Amino acid sequence: MARTGWSPWLLSVCVFGASAVLTGCKATYYRDDADREVYRLLASKHKRILGRPMHFTIDPPPEEALAQVMRGHDPAGTAATAADLDMAAAERGKGLPEAAGLVQLTLRDVLGLATGHSRSFQREKEDLYLAILGLTGERFRWRPQWASGLDAQATDGPDADTVGAGGDLNVSQLLACGGQFTLGLATDVLRRSTGDPRHTAASILTAELIQPLWRGAGRLVARENLTQAERNAVYAVRSFARTRKSFAVDVTSRYYRVLQQRDAVTNQWSNYQRIQQSRRDTEAVAELVGERSRLEVDQARQEELRAEANWVRAVYQYREQLDQFKIFLGLPVNAPVTLDPGEVERLRGVGLRPVAISSDRATSIAVRRRLDLLTTYDQVVDAERAVALARNGLAPDAQLRLAANVPSKPDTHAARLEFPQGTYTAGLDIDLPLQRKDERNAYREALVALDRARRSADEQRDEVTFAVRQNWRALKEAERNHRIQAASVVLAERRVAGARELLRLGEATARDLLEANEALVNAQNALTRTLIDHTLARLALWRDTELLRVGEDGVWQEATDVDE
């Protein structure tokens, strides 16, 4: 008996290897296909929910964007460290330890960098992506589900040589009423070349319908997973929109606080210089008066050392805050960047921007527009739907089954189906609810969850009201404190000038001048702080009333129309 000469093992290895290669080549296709579907669905939902489309990606920005910021970056970090520790350079730089060649970042620059590089914001984008990705899976379940398979086998033995092949094609569809319909076609071909030579081909068509009639029946139960996935996607879009606004305010707050500390460095440096001059003035007076003023000279020197220590501490606090801000942005700690002090000067130039909105009006807008509050209201509806589902779970099981099996004409007419020769069955399965302890508990838990959801909605509404009222009060407090500190700076400057003149005339002590200098630096720091406090309180008010607009580049715009 002749052998065929081929090896089934070799064939299997070849088929497996080809499948692996094809699968590897398709991996990027599947990734791109998922991205296209998610981004398309997200843009559609974003436009429907928030009124504008969304250009979204979780891919990191091109390296060129970060390379522009890292221009001149020293990987070892030696240059940055030297700038941190060289206080002599800080003295030459009028109190600021900033090396030449640093990249100066405006607020707009920082907002764009944070949107593209912040690790925490990237996680938020990924959470949104995964929520929409989950929705694509649920939607796919409600499309026709196709499945097919092929198999082949060969037998080489002493009694017979056979070659066979088979294939099947199946499609199933979930039904809105809770059932499932399945249709399948299977075909087998067999050829026997020795012994009793023959050739057979057969097909069979199968169809089955399973339909719940009581428990598990109906559109509400059948489509619950899809319904919840759709609503979760809406919640995710709202949550990300809130996150984008909160993130923009957070970035702005951190940016201004670093600049506030930078301003404190310059104020402490100016105070150090003034106290140095005061010490020299005190020494000059002591030379004229004699030993009687040596105590004041020592006191002036002590205050000079204290002023220097305050300046050094302010410098290190500034460098620490700047480094922490770099980490927050997703930049290396030793990135050669600094923040634009002109941003604070622009705030000073504009002054306090008035906010012509009452606390009650702001609260009314927030209660209607806050996205997280709308989600909390919708979750009450989810809980009500869960109660209905749990109530359905208490019902008896009743299931209708219809099936058909239609063979082909024997022995070789696989394409000719013999419907009159088919087998058709119908059945009804009923399971009485004699034991429903788990279902009873689930129903009671759903009722409790509904009560909790309602209370949570009420509590969230109160929290939103409180937050808006708190922001409004903080805004008014900062506005009043800024006026107070502006007047305090004027008085402190006048006091310093007066104390210096009286000291020169011998009518004031060194302590008077030192106290005046300390009052001035405190007033200067407080003036900058209240200006920034007012700006951030204003942004927080717009954020919490949902009136703050934030572009996809992270740049915010304040509200101009509080009447919506």
C-alpha cells in the first residue's frame, strides 16, 4: 500500500505558524480599529451631552512638544542643582537663584503642557476611554454574532485511507424581548480511497429560539446591561468634563502659588537689603553717640541675620514648590524651566475683576447645570430600574423553546436540504418559585439602594449649594482683604521711610525701623496672596457653577454671561 508522503504533523506546524504570523500582523489593526470606534462614539456623545464635538486621544503628544520645553536640558542635572545651591548667584540675581537660558513658561504654556503630559490627567483620559470601550462591547453583543469553523483530517492505516473535511457557520441574535435566536449550518465531506471506496457529503441546518415568558422577559430586563453601559458612558463624559475644569483650576492655582512664593523671595530679599542699610545707619549713629547704642547695633545685626535666614528659607521653599510643580506637570525635576513672573504683574495691572452675580443666583445656576449633580439625579433612575429588575427576579421561570433540524439529501447532495424530513420541536419549561430567598434579598437590597440614592442626591445638591456659597464668600473675603493689604502696604512704606529719617535724626530706635521693615514685607506678601486668592476664588466660583469654559488645550475662559 502506497504512502501519501506528507506528514500531518508538518502540516499542523505550518498552519499554526501561519496563524501566529497573521495574528501578530493584525494586532495594530485591532488597536486602531478600537480607537476609531471609541473616538467616533465619544465625539458623538460629547456633542449630544455638552453641545460640541470632542477631539480626543489617549496617545501621548509628540516628543517634539516636550523637547521644546527641555531645550538645553542637562540629563545629569548638575546645572540645575548648581542653580539651586549657589546662593552667591542668587545674590547677583537680586535674590533669585535662576540660571541663564531657562525656558520661561506662561500660564497658557503650562496649561497645554499639563493637558498633554500630566500623569494624573492621563489616567483620567484613560478612564474615559475605557468607559466608552466597554460600551462598544455591549453594543456589539446586540449585533448578529457570526461564528464559523473548519476542520480537516486524514487517516492512513492498514484497513482504509480516508480524507475528510468539515465546516460550520452559525449566527445568533439577542432579541429585545429577552430571547435568543440561533441559526447554524454544518457540512461534512468524507472520501475513502481503499477498502470500500466511497464519497459522502452531508449538511444539516439547525435553528433554535429560546424565549423567556415571565422572569427575564421584556425589554427592560433584556437590555439592562446595554442601558447601563450607555448611561455609564454619559456619566464618564460628564465626569471628564468636570475633571477638565477642576484640573485647569488646579494647574492655575499651583502656577500662581509658585509665583506667589517667588514674589515672597523678592520681598524677603528687599527686606534683607533694607535691614542691611538699617544696620549701617545704626552703626553710623552709634559712632556718634558712643557705647550707649552698642545694644541697638547688636540688635540690628541680629535682625540682619534673621532677614538673611528668612530670604534663604524663602528661596528654598520656592525651589521646592517649583520642583513639585514640574512633577505635577509630568516634567523631569531638573527640567530647565521657570515660570513667567509677568503673569502676576498682569494680575496687578488688571486688578480685581468684579463678579456681578449674587450668591443665590450662582447657587440656582449650579443646581441646574452641575454635571456631577445631574449624574447623581440619573443614578436615582438607575436605582429605580434596579428595583424593577429585582422584582422581575421574583417571578416564576417560564421559557418557550422552538427548534428545527433539517438534514441534506443523502449521500452526496449536501446543498439540497430536505425540509420535509426535518425534525421540529416545541417545548415549554416552567419552574415554580418555591424558593426565592436570594431573589428576595436582592429585591430588598435594591429598595435600600434606591433610598440611599435619593438621599445621596439630596446630599449632593446641598454640597453643591454649600460649595458655591463658600466660593462666593471666599471671593468677597479676598476682595476686602486685598483692599486692606493695599492700604497696609502704603502705610508700611510710609512707616519705613519715617522710621529711617527719625533714626538718622536720633529720634527713633533701631527696633522701630526693624519693626517697620517687618511690617512692610508682611504686607507685601499678603497683598500678593490676596490678589491670587481673589483670582482663584473667582475661577472656583465659575467652575462650581459650570460656567467656566475649558478648551481641549486646557486653557480656560471665564464666564461672561451668567444668564446662560
